[in-house]
Amino acid sequence: MGHIFRLILLLTAYAASGKDLQEDLTSDSCLPPHFALNGTHTDKGEMKIRKEYSHVREVKFSGSIGPLGEKRLCKIKCIGGQWVGPLCANEQDNGKFQPLFKNCKLEYIGKHLLVTFKNITIHNPGIAFPHGSQLQVRCKEMGLYKLVGPTSPKCHNGEWTTRLPSCVPTSLLRNFTDDSPPTILVKIPSGSASVEPGGELAVFPGSTLHFECLCPRRTGSPDWTWTTPLGQYLTGKIYLVFRQFSRIFTSSLGWAMAPEDRDWKYRLSIYYAKPQDSGTFTCASPRGTTNSIILHVASITCEPIKVSGQHLTVRVEGTRLGHSATFQCPLGYYVSGSPNLTCQASGKWSYPVPKCAPIKCPPLNSPAALPEPHLQLEEHNNSVDGRAVFSCAWGYKMTGSPAIECLMSGNWSGKFPKCVPVQCPPPLLPINGHLIQSESPGMDGGRYAVGSLVQFACKGAHLLEGEASIICTEMGFWSHPPPFCKPRCPYMGNPENGTVAPIKFAYEPGDILQITCNPGFELKMDEERLKCLSDGKWNAALPNCTSYDQI
């Protein structure tokens, strides 16, 4: 169907009884319906469905139709083992249930168009409207633009009856080409008026209004025509003469009298407007291009404004056609809705009464709201004067302010901080040493991320002093200073038939070995004493203990 439809609440399920029950048992029953879109069962309805569902022939529920959530009573019926519907009650047909036709989507809204639906302004395209919906369209700036096309497109089973109209810029103020429609300025020096959703100018009786057609006087005089039942409107000079004697002449037509206006404003003025002045007023330029204003004079009043929400204050000009109401909220709140309402010819205010809503900054308490994955939220209050406090995940450090405040504008006071990886510089290698292992997750450009581990070893006969393994800490420093590789002479073992002293795993430079031979053995006289040199080498090879018999 493609209709807009949201199931809100299962109201009731009707079970057959008596003769109908016997008939139902012979027919095909339907499986429980699936309320997949925002639908829920009431406890009572769900129990009835589970216990007596084979007898249920009709289910009624509350439906929300269209972009404004219009409530309707809807139902589905079980016919031949299949659910048929939904059918919804239509107030225009005295509550008769009718099938839902296809909706219509508003694909675009022109730059200068103002679109309303049931007294609500539609700001964004892409909204779908149910069958039968009728829009009201006008140019935002009446008289400065000329509306071309029908003003009231209607949705009929998925199709709009007409395309949206367009707004053509007029001469002098919006377009400077000679073939553009003339500009019409509307002024209400006394009384009250309202521009209606369909583009008409609605005026309260007794008001004074000026229609000023803009045209360079040197090109000739424009021509005003009208469709009112009054017939002719007096020229400016005649009106000025008769105005001194009688008030029955209540209009004038001609070039404006003020020096700054008389060379380009051809004015039609209506004084003490009355319902008979209602009609279409058209100005034609000397080149034949036209622009029109539809005037509707009516004694209309709107209902008094009722303010129920707390914090909201209102200043009401009055309740008659064209009067306005202006709403305000205290500090820390904003007007949710339109702050300015106008009494329209329909007898309704141009917008619903707004409410005061607390000013909130964009919430940050979701991962998607934070600009980067390593930024964490420690404190969050997005009301006015509230603050958000941040921290960084382990292994990262913060750049920028760790806290921002929610301002009266509804914006946060500054930019979000950033989390950059904590890195340690490359470790210093000891002289005569090297790395034997390097685990560096996230190592970037020769720097090591937090948790990176490195292990050292010494070359040749050097011995490691200090920590053989160090880790990059959260502060960006290594857990220990790098070790040293000091020269050491290795333990040479005992000579055959002798011993050495002292016995060490390694010997420092300058250490001297004392060799003792077993009984019956001795060292040769020319054997050098063994000494550990500064390069970690012994000055001579390990001597042998020789038997007396061989000396």
C-alpha cells in the first residue's frame, strides 16, 4: 500500500458467540497478527488472543496517521484465513471505516515557497502525507515574488493532483529585467492584516492599506485592475478633493505624493476596508507583465490564547484577524515552536501555542557523539552551565582542555580535546650492547607505545649491569634506565693438576689469578701471572702444572 501507518495500541479483540460462534468454527481462522512497527499488545488483548484466538474475527486498534500523528480508530478483519485491512474510520464520512490509500511524498520545497499542512509549516522535504491531504502553498515574500501555479495540491492515492507552484522574482527589488512581473508592496498604516497560507491578504474591516506597484514613472503608468463588486476606485486627485467633504469616498489611485516615492510607486489605497473590497487586485506594467494580490476583508476573531506550560510568557496584541501573539521563555529555556503567532482568516492562530524547553547542548554520552574512539567521558551534564569532563584511554594522553561548558546558545564552549598516543623515545643502547628482543605495539616513527618491552644483551666478554628488560610506561618514560655493558674476563677453569683462586664467574679488569699446583707438580719459571685486562681479555693463556719429572 505504501501508506503511512503506525500501530500504537491493540484496543480490543472481538470474539464470536452464539450462532456466530458456530459459523466461525466452520470458517478458516487467522494466525495472530504481527504488529511489527511500533505495535504492542495490551495484557488483556494478548491473553484473549492466546486463549480464544480461533474465534476472533475482528481486531480494532488506535492508529497514528500522517506526519502530524492524526489519531484514528482502525481495524483488521479475518476473512478466509487472511487478515484484511487495515480499515480506518474517517471523520469526513461520519466514522465509516475506509481502506487506506497510498500516501504522497513531498519531494522538494522551492527556495522561496512556504508550505503549510493543517496550519503547520512544513520546513523539510521528504515527508509523506496520507491520501486526501491538501497543502497550502504561497511565496514567503508576498508581492516581491509572483506565485505561478496552483496553491493547493492534494494527495490522491499516491499522486499529487498538481505540482508545487514556483515563485518568480519581480522587478526592481528582486529582478532587474524589463520583462519581469512588477513588484507590489503592501503597507498597512492602520488596522490589522494577515498573509494566509494560500497567499491571500486577509484584512480586518476598517483597516487602511496601500498597494504600491513599483514602476519607473518615465516608462509610463502601470494599470491597476480589480475584481471587487465596488466597481471603480477614485484617482488620487479626485479623492483628495472629495475627502474634505465626505467620507463615502474611501479609496485612491495614482502616483504616490511623497517626493521620494512619486517617481516609482503607483499606489492604490483603500481606506476603511470593508468586505465589499474583497477581490483580486492586479497591477500591469507598461510592458504588459502582471502581478496580483488577493484581498479578503472579514471580521474574524480567534480564540483567546491559553498558556498552560510553566515558564512561558506571552504578549498578545489582540484576538482579531491580523493581531499577533509573541512568546518568550526565561534564561536557560528556548521557545519550542513558533514564537510569533498571527490570527488568520480561518479563525485559528497561525501556529500552535509553543512551549518552553530547557536549552540543551548536543548530548555526548554515546560513543558516536565523541569525535575519536580513545576519548572517554568522565562527567556529563548538557544543561546550561553544565559541563563535560573527558579523559583518555590507557596509553593515550590529552591535548586541549579536559572540560567544556554548555552555553546559553546551546553550544559547547570549546573544541573537544584530543587523545594522542603516549610514546617513549628509542632506548639508549649501551656501549658494547644490543637489543635481543623488541615488542612494540603501536610503534610509530621509531617511537615506542605504552607497554612496549625491550631486552638488552652485551657483546662478547661484556657483562650486563642493570635491568635487562625495560617497559614504556604511561608517563612516556622507560621503567628503568638502560643497563651498562662492563668488560669482564671469563672464568678459565682450573689448570690440569692445579687450581686457580679466586674462583668467579667473571673477573673485573685488574684481577689477578693465583694458580696452585697439586703436590708433585709446579709451574714453569717463565709462566706469566694471569691478569684481567681492560678489554675483558686475559693477558695470557691458562698455564699448566708440570710434573717434577718433566722439569
